[in-house]
Amino acid sequence: MSAPLYNRDILSLAVATADFPPLDGARLRVSARAPLCGSAIILDLDADAEGRVTGVGLHVEACALGQASAALLARHAPGRSLAEIRAARDTMAAWFKGEGEVPGWPGFDLLAPARDYPARHGAILLPFDAAIAALEDQAAAA
């Protein structure tokens, strides 16, 4: 383990979830829980007719790593499609398993210390899982 699990960058990201309060009248709302650690998220999303994210709101009950991941999702999801978010999530999950390089999602490199802690992976992937579920719901309703 080359870096502390909870460092200044991760803690700064964790508190950044406050920058993304729940969205009044959000078109999409998904609740999700990570079964291993119990982390939970309520994710509000707005998306345009093409399915690209236009707004994100969060209510996160998770460790600092889950909160940091949620902040990274909220910061960088606008303008992205379901396919892009799913690809990022799949790349993250593979990287956690030791396959491939650090995912290209902006800021994800700050979560690299968590790679050695499999019990934390679910909390980190949870915001992406919730976004995928919300966008899939929109696609199914279209």
C-alpha cells in the first residue's frame, strides 16, 4: 500500500458532495445500496432527449471513498451518455480486479489507494451503478 487510504484529496472530494444537492423536480431518481458495506445513495439525474446527463443531485450515506466517487460522478457526468458512464464503470471494476490501467474518468486517479481494499470497491462503484440504472430507466420509458 503506497498511499494512505483516506488522504486530503479524498476527504476534499468527499465534502464536495454538498455542491450537488438533490434536484427539485428531477426527471430521474434512483436509490441504490452497496450490499457489502451498506453505503447508500439517492441520485437525481436530469437528461436531455438524447440521454445525455444535464444535471446531478446527490444524497450519499457512504464512507469518504463512496462520497468522493459520487462527487467525481456529479462533476463529470454532465454531457455524458449511458454508454459512456457504463464504459467508465466497467473500466473501473476491471481495474479494481487488476486488469487494465487507471480508468480515464477525471479525478479517478485520486481513488487509487482504494484498489488494495476490495471491501470499498462497491461504495466507489455505487454512484456509477445508480447513474446507469437511472439512465436505463429513461431509455426504457422512451
